[in-house]
Amino acid sequence: MKKVIIVLTALLFALHMQAQDKALLDQIKTVNGKITSFEANLSNTLAKSDEKRVQNGTLHYVKPHEFAAQFNTGKYMIVNEKRIKMDIGIFHGTFRLKDGGNMQALANIFLHGFQGRAQDLANENNYSLSTKTEGGFHVITATTTKKRLLGIGYKQVIYKYHTDSHLLKEIVLISYKGSVDTYTISNVKYNVAVDKNRFQF
């Protein structure tokens, strides 16, 4: 009887935590889903075992599927409805976006982060999700146990949202090789007019 009580208690606790996680994810999605556009300063840090590179720039986003990250190093990532153009890391060139494709999966990491859609990212890529609150942020971690699930080598995607506003602060990409690619936004101006030419190429 004692074992049954322990098992039931553990099950109820797990269900309670799942309900809390869902409520938090839903709240973050609701808040960020109301944002139609933003412009922000953007900092990108790539940390590998033997080096660390930092670049700064700007980020412009228009809901639902356009953003442009442009850095002072000349690097960039631009996404519109049909294509992605980038010169970052191993990616150089212009690629078509299509459902289920690697480039669409990469674009969705950022778009879903902007829109608070961590659960959608998990559903699309068979990620498991975990949440915690620390240091003034809600931290949502999406993890896969499958090898190279996205085809681009990310085993984890981490979103950090402010605890007070539920707005996005940071996206962290962790590769299978252990590199940590961090994108941090600051001085954000929400629901502003953005020149759509930024997304054309």
C-alpha cells in the first residue's frame, strides 16, 4: 500500500508540473504572439573549445516569417516567406525554404523563438521540452536524443524569456560538437514600422 501511495504521489506531482509547464508555455506564446514587429540590437557569441567570437549588429522582424540579422562583421541572415540568405558559419548563399527542409527548420528556430512557439518547435522536430525559472528568466530548453535531427547539428535550442514581461531575451544553439551559439537582443522597440526592403534579396 505504501508503494502505491508513493507512486500515486509521484504521478500527481508529475502531472502538476506538466500543467505548470503548459500554462507557462501558453502564456509566453500569447504574449509574444501579439507582437507584429520589432527592431533591436543584436549580439552574437560563438564559443567553441578553442575560440570565442563576438559580433554585434541589428535585428528586424515582421510577423509571421520575415527577419533580418545583420552584423558589423559583414555577416548576415535574412529570411522572408520563400527564401533564406545567409553568410554565417558554414552557411553561405541563398536557399529555398520548404516544409520539412533543413533551412526551414533553421529559420523556424528563430521565428518560433520570436513568437514564443517553443511547443511548436518541439512538435515539428520531436524535441523534449523542459522549463525552469532562474536569474530573472524563464528558460525553455528543447532537447533531442536523435543524431543531427535538424540536419545542421543542434542537439539543444534554449529560449530565455523575461520573467516579468515574458518577452524574448536570448536564443542559444548548442551543437553536437559542443559549440554554443548565443543570440542576445537588447534595446528592443516593439510594433514599429519596419522597411520591408530589409527582407528582399
